[in-house]
Amino acid sequence: MPDNRVSASLSDTDQQAIMSAINTIRQKLPFLVDLTPDERRTLPRMGDKSRAFVTQALNIASQNADFLPRSFDVEEMRKDVELFEAMQPIMTAFAQLQELIDDTFVAVGSEAYAAALAVYGYAKASGQGAALDNLTDALGSRFSRKARGKTPPEHKST
């Protein structure tokens, strides 16, 4: 069997505990929103370079509210900035965890698939008789290709 980087199991109890922890996180973040792809694309993004700009704008707005329209809510802006700052370490932690989960998921799936290919190869090579041949054929159906719908060439009459 090829390189086996992951040798572990996840009990039903642990899986349920993890799902419960995820539900707890969702309950602690009841304000989470689900953006459409178009909304994601059109929203302005605040990155590292914009953070200082936003902080300065908040300071100016807080100290000079007289030039802002009455409809501008400085306290709502402050809440947004504070929430953004509070969520930053959570985003970093989740991004790291997501990458580990993705990598492990890919590695485990690859190991399982590589092992299945080895079983198929060994079964084909062993030639153990009709019973194994039927099972090997069933495994081999994974690799069968369907004929593409080609139009037969027209024959010209002479």
C-alpha cells in the first residue's frame, strides 16, 4: 500500500461532539450572513491596507459628527469596526483549521482510493476463477467508458 500519512478513526461520539461544538459556535455568532456570489463580488473589501483608513475615518466621524448627515450612524460604524476586529483572530483560526481539515480529507480519500486501486490490481492479476472475476468486473466498471454519441458517416451513392 502506498504512503499512509493518516491512520486514525473518528468515533460517532467524537463526531457528534464536534458537530455540537460547531452548533455552539453558530449560536454564539447569530449575526452571521450568507452572501450570494454576486453580493460577494460587489461588496468593497477591507484588507490590511484599508484597516488604518477605516480606523482614521471612524476617529474623524466620532470627533466631527457635525459634518455628517443625520442619517449616518457613527455608533453603528463603531460596532462594525469592533466586530471586524473581534472576528479577525476567529477568521485566522478557522482558516487554519479549514486548511487542515481539507488537507486531511484529501489525504485520507487519496489513501482509500489508492488502496482500492491496489485491491483491484491484485484481484485482476490473481486470476482466482469466476467468482473473483465477477467481483473484479464489478470493480472494473468504474473505469469503463461509455461510447460517445457519434453520428455515423454518410455513405455516398455512386
